[in-house]
Amino acid sequence: MLVVHFGVGRTAIDQIIINSIGNYRMYESVMRDLNIRGAGSLALSVFAARGSTTVGALLRGPGANRPRFGTATVARLMEAGFDLWPTTVLMDGSPVPYSGDHFDVPVPGCDARTADGYRSLARSERGAVRDRFRKPFEELLELFEPRQFSGYAAGGT
């Protein structure tokens, strides 16, 4: 199975890490459902291209703003030591299109104290936290290289 990560990847690594830290606690229920201990997780959001859900369909999907993307096979992710968690993307309490094809790739190396206290840290301390998580994110994002241009403009046209 092929999975797709949208965006520019490694060139936006700080923002990807910040987003992941901000979403840390959202994974507590996912982990409980998967029988994994913990208060949350750092994770990277991906979609699976499988069956009628092609890369092109994901790129053109409702609300799409996906001018760049990268792909990796599930086998490649697993060989590198990463897992896939099936998750649902909700907006205003309702699943977004292609939620049935959404997964998160958990990234090791975060604890609840770091995630919960991140916003209250001084700027230099926040940078040190991101630096601590940079290597595992770089290793994961590298699996989705090279990035490709989708040919689709913002808004899914």
C-alpha cells in the first residue's frame, strides 16, 4: 500500500513538529483503543492510496490545498521501524472526505510534560525541544522524498 504525506516535508520540519506537539493529547484515546500505554503521541498525518482512493483523488479531494506531496510504501515505513495507526480526521465533529483512508505515523521521543508545557516555554527552550525531536522526524520525512508537484492549484481545482 502506498501512503501520501502532503506538504513540503523536511523544509517545514519545525512547523510539522510544532503541529505534532500541539496535537499530542489527541492520541490518548487512539492509544487506548490500540492497547498502548501513554498520554499521547507525536505523529505525522498521512493518507493511503488504495483501491478507488488514488493519489490523484486525494490531491483533488474536497478542500484540497495540496500542491506538493511525497509517497512511501507501508513496507518501507515498517522496515524503518515506524507503525501506522488508523485514525479519523474530524472537522466540526464530522469526518472529512477520505477519513477512511487516513492514518497517523507515530514518531518516538515525546513525553506528556514536554507536550503539555511547550507553549509556556521560552522561545529558546521551545527550539531546544524541537531540536530534540528533529532526528526522528527527519528520518520519517526522508521516507517520503522526493517531493512532487501535484499540478493542482489550491482549492482542489
